[in-house]
Amino acid sequence: MCGIVGAVAERNITTILIEGLKRLEYRGYDSAGLAVYTQQGNLERRRRIGKVSELEAAVGAEPLAGNLGIAHTRWATHGAPTEHNAHPHFSGHELAVVHNGIIENHEELREKLKGLGYVFSSETDTEVIVHLLAHTLKSLPDLADALKAAVKQLHGAYGLAVISAKQPDRLLAARSGSPLVIGLGHGENFLASDQLALRQVTDRFMYLEEGDIAEIRREQVTIWDVAGTQVQRETVQYHEGAEAADKGEYRHFMLKEIHEQPTVVQRTLEGRLGKDHVMVQAFGPQAAELFAKVRNVQIVACGTSYHAGMVARYWLESLAGIPCQVEVASEFRYRKVVVQPDTLFVSISQSGETADTLAALRNAKELGFLGSLAICNVGISSLVRESDLTLLTQAGPEIGVASTKAFTTQLVSLMLLTLSLGQVRGTLAAGVEAELVEELRRLPTRLGEALAMDAIVEKTAELFADKHHTLFLGRGAQFPVAMEGALKLKEISYIHAEAYPAGELKHGPLALVDSDMPVVTVAPNNELLEKLKSNLQEVRARGGELIVFADEQAGMSNGEGTHVIAVPHIIDALAPILYTIPLQLLSYYVAVLKGTDVDQPRNLAKSVTVE
Ligand code: G6P
């Protein structure tokens, strides 16, 4: 996805910009560029398609030095990944802008600005911003005043950085829906879309909030909030523990990654939600056109990613009314598949390099699918490169072999897909999208509440210390959550765990139930609750011990052999995401009690690049 770096300093900032872009490479992009106010008093830019190293070579061949500059890695949404669509975008020779996000009313603004005589040199939505600002500067000559006025006309999501040759002592920034952080130096200041980009130059950061506009000078940072009132934002000293490659205060990467979920889910949503709808363009420039033709979905994945796909099937069919099939990649790739007309092929993968998933995608291209979408965590992966559309999950590097934050960000991405397909196809029930967008915004907070169950789940883990087998039960979209819970437990604690749809219990697995076989159940408060309660009675009647993760409003309480752990109430559609958290914590604490190698369980690999 797009990345922004900016700097205002006494020293030459070109290498700082390039180093910053390199640090954002993991996010995925298809072109890169920078603009510098040079020592000769001009705004100059270099842009290249492909890697930041190409841009670096271009700057090496034609050097560019200055004390003020902005830089960008672009992941194409409006307009192909070409040099003329790469950022920064200019208005004349005076003004340069880089932008993350999507401007939804760009067509209307473009027509208006063309009418005013502005000439467009790209197909991007971003270019309207720079001309709009140039136009506003005619009546409001101060850059901050002009930016405050101009952004009021933008609909959609943006994180922006702006520089002007006429006011070359400052860098302007605006945030709405796409994150920006200011890096504070001594006699120099910086801007980026992710603090990782600035770790080379500072450890002190100020995070812009929604609607903020910032004027960043060498010695001073001024911030105005959405109402235009000057505000102070807290300065945060960076802690090593927050870095992905470091366990920090946590005993294991897995626990750290479990606790990162509110943050990474927030990141996955950023720039993708409009006021009451999902921004379909987040899936790529041709997404809306392609989605309009989709009549079926085929999902293919492995392991945890496959479980995310299974949840998505419930969502796609129940919310968007779109038939969906889900299959593990190693099966799909080797069988003769009959493809329904107008089927979108969706692959899900944390790494984007899983051999079977990749082979399935390559086969799919021969099979007459409508198009392919990759839901993936690694922007530079093979899966992303070879798919027509991509949605990156923004989980950041996941180190623990047992996938946690990758899974929940996949689920969030699949909910965005469900709503986008339903929106474009017009198959969502009235009000559903607006309600779920609202609930998605609250989701990071709700996940934080679920993480507060840590201590009680740790205590519950003791029930499993001497057990060798476990059953996991769920109904509806919670069945795949139970499958994922069982997978986590077997992966890291080596306890044999099986998941069943609760209704299947009496068709076989009930024969296994006795006092040595704990049964874990996820019980949100939905229309299947009463049926689930009956299933639990069947277990209790056979002496089985029950561990029930139940909605706090479900009216379930502890009893003999029944341990009920209250889970915060959440709208049913998002329950699979929330209920995943206590199950992750459960397997983690059981593994810790068993003394296994939590982050690198025996026999398993993080990325399975061989068959
Ligand atoms: C391996 C990992 C799992 C992962 C699976 C699929 O088995 O250990 O955690 O779910 O591969 O990986 P992918 O990168 O395609 O999501």
C-alpha cells in the first residue's frame, strides 16, 4: 500500500527520504517518487515504476539535494502504475503533493478544475488535490490556511503531505482516514505514514488524529484539529518493544502478536471505510468493474488462512447473497474443477508464497475464472504480483509460526470484500453496510476488551495441562472459529484437538466424550444459542467437562463440570473475529504450561514454499 515520507531539515534530506521509503517497502507498492526543494530554489522530482532501488538509482544518476522534500511509494488505485501516475503530483512548478487513500469525488473536482484551466497530467485521484490547493492559494496565500480550506472539499480518505516552492520553510500535512505521524528531531522534523519509516532519524513521535492539519517547520510544529482549533498532540517516546522484530515486554512473539490485534485491525481498516460504506477502490483500480460481474466466489487457501475463508463463506452468502465455495489449495490444485460462470477466484495467504496456494492461483488462470483477488499480508509476494486485484491485510510482520494477527486481519479484509461485493451488486439488505461499517470502526476497541480476558483464560488453561485430547464445537460462522481454535491448540501445545459443527456431535464424536475429553465451545448470543445449549447438555450427560466462551448476555453460568467464560457482547456478524481472541489465548497458555516451543513448534514452518 502507499507510503509517505517527508522532511524539513538543515541537512540534505534526499537520502532520508529514500531510506524512509525503503523501510515502507514491506507494505507493497508499484512505483516510487520524491520531490525536493533544491538548493537552486526549484521544486524538482524523480519518479520511477518498480522498486525504491530504481528511484535511488535515478537520484544517483541525476542528483537532487535540498532541505525540504516529500516522497511516496504508490500502490495503484486510480490509473495504472506508470511514471506519470506516480507521486509526487505537481501543480505548475510551485506545488507538490503526495497522498495515501482515495478521493471519492475526484471526477467531479477534476471537471471543475479543468473548467478553471488546470491541466491534468495523470489519471490519479491525487492530482485533483494539488490543483485544488493551487487554486485555493490564489485567495488564501498562506499554505496552512489554503490546505484547511481545500480539504473541506475532499470526500474520501487521505493522508497528505504538501510542499510549496513559495513557502519553502515548511511541510504541510493533513490526515483523514489514512494515518500520519510526525517525527521530532533537533532543528529538523519529519513526517511519515508509519513511524517505521523514521526510526533512522528519531525516536520521538507525534501522531496526527482524524481531521488534523499540521504545519511542520525545522524548529516548530503547529497542529489544528478538525474544528480548526490549534491543539497539542502528545509526544510519544518510541519503545523498542513496539518493533515487530523484537518481543519487547512479551515472553513470546505469539503473545505479542495476539496483543497487537487491535492496532493491526485498525490499520487494516484505515483508508478503506467511507462514512457509511466500504471504499471498493481499496481492492484496486478495476475492482468496481470486476465486482459488478461477480456471481460466485471460489476461495482457496491453506491452514489458518483456509479457516478465514470458511468464515467468509458464511458472510458472503448470508450478507451479500453471493454463492461461495472454499477449498484447501492442495486439493483444489489437483482436482478437476468445474467453474461456475462469473466466479471470482480469491486466494488468502499471510505470506503470499505458500506453494499450494500459488499453484492453485496459476491453475485458476487456465480455468476461466472471471478474475483473481489476493488477500495477503506481504505486498511484494508472488501471490500479489500474480493476482488481478489485491487487498493487503496490514498485520505487519508475523513471527510466531502459529498465525494470530494475520488471521483476524484476514477476517476483517474478507468482511470488507463481502460488503464491497454486496454494495456493487446491490445485494445487501438496506442499512446493513452502514451498520457494519460503524461496528467495524468500533472493532479495535472491542478486541481490546477481549484481550482483557487474558488472566481468566490463563487460569482456564490449567484444565488442559494433563489432557491429551480436546473437542472444539461451534455453529454457523463460529464453526470455522472452532476449527481455528483446535488448530492453534494442536500446533503449539501438541494436544490432539478436533473441531466439529455442534450439530454433528451425536453423529460420532460424542462416543469419545468422557471426563478426560474437555469440550471447548464458542457461544455467541445468536439464534443458534438454544440449539447449542442442547448440544452442551449432551456432553454433560456423558461426564464431559465443558469450557464455554459465551456472550455476556447469553444467560449462561458456571455449573458442575461447566466453566463459562464471559465474552463481551458484539454484533453477530463480527463475532467470529472477537471469539478468535480467547481461543488464541487459551492455546498460548496451555502451550506455556506444557513448556513447548511456542513460537517455533516442532515440525512446522511459517511459510510453506514447498508442496
Ligand atoms: C503454514 C503456517 C500456517 C499458515 C499456513 C498457510 O502452515 O504454519 O500458520 O496458516 O502455512 O500460510 P499462508 O502464508 O499461505 O497464510
